[in-house]
Amino acid sequence: MKDSATIKIPSPLLSFVPVAVLVGLLAVTIQVFDGDTLDGASQIVLLTASAVCCLIAVYRCGTRWKTIETAIVNNIAGVSSALLILLFIGALSGTWMVSGVIPSLI
């Protein structure tokens, strides 16, 4: 195991690799699905670019997977309340639309 003293900071070129993978895969996805990428293809591209970033961090920079995993959990915990609010607002507006509240207000 490597301690925090041996973790290397990636070069700017190496840091650009996940961005290039993301842009390239998004371009291919848009061409293949003709812009209809909301059904899940763009999410797969985002996960693939994240995996490339994690692989670079673990194998090239010496970061431990446990450190990356802890950062992922902390970020999800930080935005979970906002995600729940958006989920409830979407459910409420969908319910109002189906039940006729919004059309009657308009």
C-alpha cells in the first residue's frame, strides 16, 4: 500500500485524458443515437469517463481505491438532500399534471 506521501499529482496532459474520453464518447453517442441520448447512453458515457479517471488515479498516481470510494460516498451524501427535493418536486408536478390541477390553473 502506498501512503499519502507517494501520491503523485498528474500532469495537465494526463488530467485531460478523461475529458477527452468524455467528449469523444459523447460525440460517438450523439452520432449513433441521433441526439436521442436521454434514454441512458449519455449516463453510460459519464460512468465510463469516471472509470477512466479512477483508473488513472489508482494506477498512475498511486491513490488508494478506498480514498476514491470515500470521496464518492461523501459527494453523494452531500447532494442527496437536493436530489430528494428535486424528486419530490417532479413527482408533485407530475401528479398535478395528470390530475388536472395545472391545466385548470392555466
